[in-house]
Amino acid sequence: MRIKRWISSSLRAKLLALFIVLTTIPLMTVGVISYQKSYNSVSSHSKASSMLQADMLGTNIDNMFKDTERLLELSKNPMVIHFLISQSETYEEAKDILRTFSLYRDTYKYENVLNISLINLYGKGISERKGIFQTHINPLRNHHFQTLAQNPDSVLRIPPELITSLDRIDGFTYEDRGVISIMATVRQQITHEVIGFITVDLDDSFIKSFCDEVKIGKTGFFYILDQHSNPIYVPPIDSADWDIIRETKLPLSDQPGGDGFVLRTDGQPRFIVHTASLVTGWTIIGIAPLQEIVAEANSIRQLIIISVVLSIVFAITLHYLLTKRLTRPIQLLQHKMRLTASGYLEAKVKPVGTDEIADLGQSFNIMVEKIKELLEQSIRKQQQLQKAELRTLQAQINPHFLYNTLDSIVWMAEAGKNDAVIQLVKALSDLFRISLNKGRDWVMIRTELAHAQSYLVIQQMRYRDILEYRVEVDPELMDYPILNMTLQPLIENALYHGIKNKRGKGLIVIGSYTEASAVILTVTDNGIGISTERLATLRYQLEQPILSQEEEQTEGGFGLQNVHQRLRLYFGNEYGLRLESIAGKGTTISVRIPKNRGDLP
């Protein structure tokens, strides 16, 4: 709360708070967005690179098997087929088959192939290491051969853990070497009947070399599982990594693929990527600490945070120094202004420098001098300006009305209508007497009605064929005060703009009614009325500043606008005129004044 009061009471504090908001929020926003984008981008690239490493390892293994499995084409060699189906063989036939084995080796450079062997269904076979041999064990007792016999189009790739001594059809063992065996059927070319099996033994060291060549992070590693999630190759690792391997033996299909996933452990989280070998169906898994994968992204994050913090500190320090220099002369000017506001007009500012603030101080000094000179004069003028303008307009009588009335008197006198002349002169005399009203602005409603009737008498004698009038004002309202010359302009407007343009006799009715706090006098005519567009324009013009005298004359007498503005000036904005009209039927103008019985102001 104290900080809030300090900020609200000090320009310097407001500038500082505003600058901090306008500086820190954009900087922090840019920093957060930059961090998120750079972190996500670098992290995604690092994860994608790790996934690419896993895919590359899987591709290398697949290519190795594809190249090696070209040896299975030996099963289609006529010499091999003849050897397997014949009951007897010669030494030369065996040498030809072995030479064919060597030819394939020399052609494709099979460095990891340890042995190639063939055997028929009766136990007769040939291999590179043992030559021609005969086993007394039925080959179909080998469960791998049983699987091939049931699926003759399949190729089996048997990892070392699933190869036993019984699975070695030539009886040869490799002691401490790990061996991967590729097995397929040999079929008669015409009938496609299974006549035997071919086995290619591979040294599994190529898997180790492949895994050692591909890196994930700094301390991460790759390992390989077979189709049954049994390890085929795992590098030397500690017990903690073995625990992680056991956790990742869950079905990897349940884990997100693509860029890998993060495994939360008791220690630091690990990033895991996995891919499948398309040829063997084995799963290649890479594990590395997550911090190693996103290490570059973390460095970028720290750099962005440090940059944003330093920028904010620099900006705030710079603003503090600037506001201290800028607000000091403003505070001095504020003190002098407060003295002036309290009524002491001798306060002066001593400008220092030539900048905008110094110019503001000099302008303040000039302003104080002008205030001292113009204060009283300005107040008097403001009080008298509108009243003087309205009284000037009020004192003027339309000269055309006077000329026409005098012409009527002359015409009636020449015609010998003495009574009519007397009546017209009396009405004109009453009209002038009441209009002048000894220079006062206020009259009673009875006096204003008398003035209006004098005007109507004159106009009725001039327009006797088209004008009738009635006064229907409640007698109880006669003693309420009203501004002088309020009704006559309204009657003049009804006559010249409503009835005069109407065929047949026109009627003007002056009526009244009351509300809780107001008296309403109405002037109603049955003239041509006002169109909707014109009515909207008149209502708008009532709210505008008073027109010039020439413009008022063209609108008829003093004009509605002058009457409306006078009423508002004296009584307030809730009082004044209200126009209602229907085109072709007539117009009603209502005068709303306060309900204030008593002496004149």
C-alpha cells in the first residue's frame, strides 16, 4: 500500500514504474520466447541426431545381413541340390561345392562369415570347416529346422544365446566366440520340395564394432535386443545402467517414438531412443543422460537469462539517472504552481538551460502575469457576454413586421375604419410597452400572454381570412414568472412557417399544463407541419451556439434557438423548448420553465 501511494504521488516513481513495465516485460517476453524456441529447436535437433544415430546403426546391421544372406543363393546351385539328393558323391563334387563357397567369399569379401554348411533330411552334409559329414541325428529334431520346414520361405537369424551344440549340424563348436546363425531351406527347383537346409555362421563381433562406432551423448551407449527382448549385445556397463535396461524391457511400442522419450529414474533422467531392424526384427536401443542430450540447449538458456537480466539492470539504472535529472526542475515548477493555485500570483520560476522544461518555466511566468492582468476582466466578460447578446437580440423588432403594421393602419385610416385603426394602434402600443418592460428580463405569465395576444391581434387584423387563435392557459399559472419575449417568437414561427403556407383558416392555440416541478406552455398550430428530416435538423440546431442576427432574421423573429438558449441560460439544461410535429397536420412547441411562484427575480 505504501509503495502504491508513493508511485501515485510521484512523477518520477510513475516514470520509473512505467519504464520498468515497458522494459522488463518486453525483455522477459523476448527472452522467454527466444529461450523456448532455441531450447526446443536445439533440443529437437539433438534428439533427432540421436534418433538418426540409432537408425544408422539399424541400417548398418540390416546391410550386413543383406550382404551376408547373398550366400543363401548357394541353395539354388545345381551342384548343391545334386549333392543333397544323391545317395553317393565323389570327391570332385565335394571340392566343386567348396570351391563355390570360396568363390562367394572372394567375390563379396565376407570377413565375418565363420562357416557355411549344408545338410539334407537324412543327415548327409558338407561344410567349409568339416567337409563332407554324416550325422546320425535326424535334422528335423532341430527345432530351428522344424520351423523352417513348416515355413519354407522364411529365413531365420538366430542370436548366440539361442544356438546350442545340438543346433550345430556339422558338430563344430566355436569355443568362446559368439555366433549368429542364418538358416534357410534348400528346395528342389521343380517341385519346390524341401530337401535340406543351409546355415551361415557369423562372428557377432561386427555388432560390437557397429555399436562402438555410433555414439549417443558423451557417456551413452547402444545395445540390441532380439524379438523376445533378450539382450543380443550389451556393452560393459555398471549396475545402474543394467537397472535402466531392465526398466526399458517394457514393450517399447507403448513408448513415444519419433524423437525418443525421457525415462524418469531415481537418479538423473535418461533419454532413450529406439528403432527396429527391418531385416532381423531386433530392437536397437540407445540410452544417454538427458542433460548430455540437451547440454547445448541449457547453455543457450543460461546465456539468454544472463543477457536479459543484464539488459534489465542497465535499463533501470539508465532510467534512474535520466528521471533524476528530468524531474528535479519539474518538481520546482510544481511547487511554484501550487503557490499560484493557492492565490499567490507573485510566484516566479528561474529557468535553467534552454530545453523544453526551461521554456515551460518561462511560459509559466508569462502565464501568471497574464492571469493577473486578465482575471477580473475575463470573469466580468464571461458573466455578461451571453446575457448582453441575448438582450441585444431581444431588443430588436423585425422591421418588416413594423412596416407592415403601419401600412395596415394607413390603409384602414384611408378606408375610414376608425375602430379598427384604434384597436390596431392600441395593440401595437401594448406590444411595444410590454416588449421594453423597463429593460427587465422577467415578467409574469399573464403579462407574457398579454404581449402574445397583442401580437396575435395585430396579425389577425392583417390575416383575418387565414388566422384564428385561442388562449387556454390555466388561470392558476398567471402568477408564475417567465422570461420576457418567450411566446411571441414561437407564435411568429407558427404563423409564418405553418399557417401562412396552409390553405384555409389556420388556428393557433396557446395552452398549458403542469408537472411536479415544471410549468409547460404550448403553442400549437394546425399548419403544414414539419417533415421528419427537417424536424431532426431543427432539434439538432436547438443545441448549437446562437446564430448571428442576420441568420436569425431569416428564420423568423428572434428564432427558436434564441428562446431555447435563453431559457437554458436562466433556468438550466433541463428546461427549454421541445418540438413535436406531423407533416400536413401541424406543430406543437412546448416551453418548459420551473414551477416557482413568487416575486420576479
